[in-house]
Amino acid sequence: MDLPSINTDEEFARHFRDDFWLRSARVILDSHGIFPQNLRRSEQAENIVFLGDESFIVKIYIPFRDGYRREKAALEFVRGKTRLVAPEIIGEGGMGGLNYLITTQIEGRPLSRNV
């Protein structure tokens, strides 16, 4: 799938609400053998986030920041080390120069910076 050229934070912000993100999320999920019945965009995220079938999340990270690496490292670090429920990574990669993670979705209410 061809994505528009996104080489700056400003370009990412300009394309943040574009329709191609849903198609991109489907391509990512298809490539990992995940075929959701319901896929909806989260409105409470600074990255591109889609929720699928109440069981997983696909997050496409803002380029030129360190969110992908930090979140991946944190999830790998806590796995099996705490009684707290943490999402598990079920897929990862890159597409069009943008990194993504697919994780399990845990029950609860979304946390935003305001919360």
C-alpha cells in the first residue's frame, strides 16, 4: 500500500485524520493473519490507533519520535514480571517508513493525559 510521503511531524499532523489510515491498518492486520469483524479508530490518541474486535490494538507511531521503541521496550520488559495485566505484543513492523505494534487489548477504560 502506498502512503503519502510523511517526512516531518507537520506532514504527519496534516494527514492525521485522512481516510487512508483505516486501509493501512487493514493491510497491517492482514499481513499478520488478523481479520477483524470490527475495526474502529480511537479518538483518544496522539498516534494512529485502531481497536479491533475488543481484543487487539494496532498502533501506527508518529515518525521522528521515540514512541515505538519506548513502548515496545516497556512491554517486553514487564512481560511476566508483574501481576498487573499489560498488553502483549502480537505483531510489529514498519510500513511506508512508519513503525507499528499490534497488541492485545486489555479490559478497562482508556487513559488519556487528562486522566
